[in-house]
Amino acid sequence: MPSIFSKIINREIPAYIVAEDESFLAFLDINPLTVGHTLVIPKKEVDYFFDVDADSLAAMMVFSKNVAAAIKKTTNCERVGMAVLGFEVPHAHLHLVPMNGMNDINFANPKLKLSKEEFAEVANKLSILLIK
């Protein structure tokens, strides 16, 4: 059964997409820990992150590095943290979280509530930096 992320890939449901290539997609988390919190996913449906084949996993890290650089520049954060949890959606995904301290990547923290306009503004700023 396709995951919600597969539906985003197939444009069956909307998302704030910030980057895409033939293998990967990056979009804003709709329940972000911080402004700019982004998810990176492979387009190939794989449930467990570490079941992604080695070549794809390496390419996903390079793709994520470019997205993280745009996040850092856009949000003026000190660092971009990375987390792999894998229980929320049965589709491999990587969280890229803008951070100014260790507590910024605590998933027990309350999630931000952003308006559609705020999400769109962040997505637009990131997209502009990621267009090649």
C-alpha cells in the first residue's frame, strides 16, 4: 500500500516541495520542530531507511547536503541537524532540522503551527536557493 509520501511524490496530495531530482524529493515537514524543518525521501518506496541500497543512500546524503546548505542559509541557524526515526510513515525519510542548540531537535518538543502563507514563504526561499 502506498505511503502518504508516495502520494506526495505522485502529486496526489499537496506538499511544500523545496527540491527534487529523478531519485529524491525534499519537502517541508507539516509538523515542524523549527522553521525550515524538511524531510528528504527517496522516490523509490522503501520502508526502513537502512534498507535503502548503498548507492542510493550515498546519493541521498549528497542531495540532503545541498538541501541542508539552503536551510542553513535561509534560516540563519547555527547548524542543520539530521535524524532518522522511521516510525511515523512507512517510507524511508530523513529529517533536516535547523538548530541553534541541542534541544531544537528534540521530537518531544511541541510542534510549530505555521500558516499556509508561512510554509509557502519558507518553501519559496529554499526552492530559489536549490534551483540549479
